[in-house]
Amino acid sequence: MRRLALALCLTASGLLTGCDLLGIETAPQIAARKEAEGKAIGSACRHAVRSIEDCFRTNPRAGKAAVFAGWREMDQYMRDNQVVGMPWSENAGSPADRAASEAADPAHGSSHDGGSGAAPRSGSTQRS
């Protein structure tokens, strides 16, 4: 009887160790994932030159402490390495969205300069 109980306990413990393979997350794993997501959101907001308040407002489900920690870490990294932020704009979208908006409004399109939509840099010459 003892051998049977021991065998069942060993089998049960062996099967239960495979729960990680099933994708069942424990509470500490969920907390760590949410913390990492919050830090990533904060870092992305700082790199996009967005205020922390704007970041909180646009990501209400993210933890504020984690978002702030990510924002602060990215701020320090950017200052230490002299990284220039990439400003975020509401009209920035996928290339398909931009192409559709240019097709709908040809006055703001960019057919005259090869489709880049950017003005020439100062000091550069344009070919005619």
C-alpha cells in the first residue's frame, strides 16, 4: 500500500511540475510581466518626448509606478548617452495610412519631390 501511495505521489508531483509548459502563470509571474510592460510603456513615452502625465492618461491600465520607473530610466539613459528623442505625433501612422491621406488630399501630397514628403535640408541642393 505504501509503495502505491509513494508511486502516486511521485507521479502527481511529476505531472504538476509540467504546469509551466501549459502556460499557467503564477501571481509573481503576472506581477513581473505587468511591471516589465509598464516600464516598457514608460520608456517608449520618454523616447517619444511625451510627458509622464500624457503617458499616464493614454495608458490607464498600466501601473503608474512601473510606467514612471521606465520613464525615469529612459530619461537617465538618454541624458547619459545624448540620445535625441523621436517626437510623437497623432498623424503619424503606418505607411498605408499616410499614403491614403496623401491620395485624399493632393495639395499636401508629395509628388513634386519623389514622394518623401520632407522639405530639403538647408545647405543641400535640389536637382531639377
